[in-house]
Amino acid sequence: MGSLKEVRNRITSVTSTQQITKAMKMVSAAKLRRAQDAIIQMRPYAGKLKEILENLSENLESSAGGAYAKQRPVKKILIIAVTSNRGLCGGFNANVIRNINLKIANEYAAQAKEGNVKVLAIGKKASDYFSKKPELFEGQYNSVYAHLTFANVSPIAEKIMKDFADGMYDKVEIVYNQFKNAAVQNVVTEQFLPIQPPAKDKSNKSKKVSDYIFEPGKEEIVQDLIPKSLKITLFKAVLESHAGEHGARMTSMNKATDNAQELIKSLKLSYNKARQAAITGEILEIVGGAEALKG
Amino acid sequence: MTLDIITPDKKVFTGEVTSVTVPGTSGTFQVKNNHAPIISALTKGTVKYKTGDGEKTMQITSGVIEVLKNKIILLLES
């Protein structure tokens, strides 16, 4: 057991750490709310776009996807790693990175051997990690988190779509944390390109009003809408990851605050014990002295 | 009829309008009450819509419009 002063110093430092984690938790809670709002704001757009696309592709040939639906033998792969810019959020970023490493080691081992697997990092944590592996690292977009708007995310999607159309990649996947709730984030992999043909919806529940006038034509509209829906896919992934980040940070900071509380409790106990021992010692001395005087 | 203008970032406008003019890819057109159902891609230009308190305009780069049963939905990118 350390001296009284030592223990007192430790209590002070743990208390101030606890204050920091508590503040970070509260900041994250506020940011989480805003991030969730952004997801909710995006939903009507995404939902409507999907509805129109489904309505259109109902009576279209499957070839309508154009350049973005082309299935090629998978030789060159791009993985988009969506992480956060900052740490202190538990296993949030490590999970994404581990997931990608596993993928490269197993699923894409053959392509990786030829150096045909690339990782594009969105978020500083992934770019810090993958920039140390130049054979994988493709580039980074860390600044999107400063202003997380559709206008900022869509150029990334445009560039990837162009690269895909030019044949630089045969398959593009997004790995990100899906936001379940503040405590739970799941790492998911979504195929970005080529577009997978929409799952045949056998239960034709929606009352189809297919007597629309289409201008300029169904195919042209589909051509116009597919890039939009791709951008939305990426935007959604980034938004989900952003909300997940704050959720993860909130949970982990909450845990840290609890831990600090425990630590303070046990430190206080040993501080009091040491104090009591010192007092007892002093009393013993005084009593001993008094006895000696009497003697 | 009702108009919803939606972008990925937020709902820009929602409310009653009497007419909407949009820059379709094959020419600018106007939507009034009881317009036939239409889905059209939009190109760069100006969207105009008349509400109770006057006409409003908006610059767009691209988008898509859906009109169905006096309900107009404009999906814009910015």
C-alpha cells in the first residue's frame, strides 16, 4: 500500500479521467442524435428512389443496368473501408479492419497474391492502418466527416463508379459498421458494384400503377437513376458508420466512466485504511509515551 | 395538389401547390392539377412552384419527378 499522498494523487487523477470520459460520453450522445437524424432525413429519398426503380425495372430486361451491372470475372477488387476519424470507441474500427484482413486472407487470397486487391479508406483509422500496407492502399477520404453531406460523399461514389466502368475493378465492396442501436453495431459487407439484379419479389403485394408516362423513356430513366441509387448506397453506409461510431463511443465511454468509479471506490477504501492505520499508530505512540511518563 | 421536394440531406419543401414547372430531359414542362401519372428524369435548370404565397424557384442540377394522383414527388440531388 502506497503512502497517503500517493493514494491521494491517484484518486485525483482517476477522478479527472472520469470527468473526461463522462464529458465524452455526453458529447457522443448529442452527436449520435444528430447522426441518427441524418439517417432519418435520408430515408424518404432512398425509399422513393428504390420504389421508382423497382417500378421501372418491373417491365424491363435485366440488361438495363448498363455499365454498372456488368458481371466480369472477378480479378481486381476494391474494398471500401468505412471507419471513423477518431478512436476511443471500443472495437469499432478494429472490427472493420479485422473483417477486411480476413476477407483478403481467405476469400480473395488468389487476387491478393497478384496484388489486385485494393482498399480505399474512408476515415482516418482505416487509412492509418492500410497506408502501412502500400500493396493494398488505394487512397483515403478522411475529410468527409467534417461535413457529412450528400454533396461531399457523392464525388467518391462517382469516382469509384467511373473506375469500375473503365474496368479498373471487377468488384467493389463496402465494409462498414451498420448501426443497430447505440450499443450494437454490426460489421457488414455490401456489394457496391456490379449491381446485383434485384431479388425477384414474388409476393406482388403493392398495387402496381404502371400506366405512368415515362419521359424520356424507361431505359433512359433507369440509366439516370442507377448512379443516384449507387451514391445513396455509399452515403447510407457512411451515415450508418457515423452514427455507429458515436454509439460505440458512447457505450465505451460509459464503461470507462463506470470503471473509473470502481477504481475510485477501491482507492478511497485503501486511502481510508492507510489514514486509519496512521491515526492508530499515532495514538499508540501517545499512549505509550503517557504510560512511560506515569511509570 | 401536394408537392414534396426531397434531397438526400433533407426535405426541402412539402405543402400545397397549384402548379409546378420542371426542366425535364426532353423539355421543360408544367404540372397542374389532375396531371396524368408521369415519371420523368430532370436535367439542369430551374424548378418553379406556385404556392398560396407566391411563386418560388430553385436551381437544380439533376433529379427525377413522379406525379401520381395529385401527389408530386421531386427527388433532387442538391
